[in-house]
Amino acid sequence: MPHYSGPLLTRIAAEALQAARDAGATAWNGSLDLDRSAGEAQLEAEAWLWRGQRYPYAARLKDRTIYSWDGEAFAPVSRFSGSLIKLVPTRWGVPTFEIDGIKMLPSENDSPLADARRKVALIEPRGKTVLDTCAGLGYFAACCLEAGVAGIDSFEKNADVLWLRTVNPWSPDPDAPDAGGRLRLSHADVLQAITQRADASADAVLHDPPRFGIAGELYSQDFYAQLARVLRRGGRLFHYTGSPNRLTSGRDVPREVEKRLQKAGFKAELALDGVFAVRR
């Protein structure tokens, strides 16, 4: 799927463009790709020019929404096919996404990319082959590429999330030169795909499933047995669980995961907002 190359607007960026025009400026310097880069837009009375194309000033944009150019107007970066999935801005530039209003943001206090970088460091990906079970926007993969991974196999079953990746400038592109063919992204459910993988075919695993109430099968003993089968002995795994409140959920999901991984053949312990494990 081709990647979007036009401007991305938030309410803050749109208002900054208009404020510069109203102040009499003929140019505005800033970011139109969620702080991935900075550039200059030329300002006219009724439109602004960026990378050789003219765009209208956008009014009445909503907070917590990112807008892309659809050829006629700036439209929210969202899709609805059973669930409403939308790209959501953060104060760090690097966006997250929402499914039916539930924000997929591990921490309100840190950039999604910085958070991913800490977790990826636990598996020490340099020179390794990594299995990335639930790819999402690809921040685990981006950090693995940055850290010198030999290869990473990423699986994402939601087609709308894969589409968000083509709009998000922070999501790694498997076809980009800097990926060097190391990122293999598949539109597939890892629950089925993992059964086709050879034993001991991964050096490390990153497992970032949806919350337990949505995807309990990805927290099952059977699935953990598959993770143990495809991971070589001594291989590292990080399993994101989040920090569900035991008082409201009635269960301690991180501890349950720790025990199931141990039963599957891992040495496991709680780490960050999940479980770190080593294949015995």
C-alpha cells in the first residue's frame, strides 16, 4: 500500500498557519508531518503552499484528531469497519491510535516511541531475528531497526491499523531504504501464523496484544506454548500487559501471565508494564 506524502494537520498546526497569515507573514516555518521534520509553507490570503501544492486554510478542526488531505479537503485520519479506528496526536508529535475511543497509549507521561525503545532494549535486538506478534503502528519494529536488528517479522491482523501506518510518518515502511529489507510486515493473525513457523526460528519475541478482555486467546497457555516453541533457548521475550486495576478487573493479569509463561518453559518476571522472560 503506497504511503501518504501530503501534509498532516492538527488543530494547533492549522491555527499556527492562520495566525502567521493574519500577522502579515508570507511564510511559516514548522512541521506538517507530526514533528517528524520541519519545513516552510508559503502563505497567501486564501491558501498556503507546501511542497509545490496549494491547500486551503482549515477551520474548526477538533482536538485529539489528525487530518490528511483527501484531494478536496482535510479529513480526519480515521476509518470505521466494525470499530472506529483513528490516529490521535500526542504532545510529543509521535501519534497513537484509538479503537472505539480507547487510546492505545501505554503511558500519558512519555512518548510512544520512547516507551517502545525501553521495552525493545530488554530483548537486545541487535543482530537478531525478532518475532513481533501484534505490530500496531510499528513502533517496536522502528526501534528494532534503529538498534540494528538482523530481521523482524511483524504481524497485524487489522487492515485499518495497517492503513493508519501508511499515513503515519513515524511508522516504519518495510520498503524504505533504511529498512534494508529487514522488516517483513504481514497482514495476518499471529494466532494462526505462528503455527506455520519452524521451531527455534526466532531469537527474540515482542508480544504487545490488545487488552485481555478483547484478545484473551493471546494470553492463553496454548499461545505461550507456541511462543516457547518458536523461540530458541536463551531467547528473550517482552510481553506487554499494561497495568489493569485489580480492584476493578478482579484479576492480576501481569501475575497470571508470569505464571503461564513459566509453565510454558520461560524464566519470567514482571518488568516495566509487562513481563520479561527468557526461554529455558
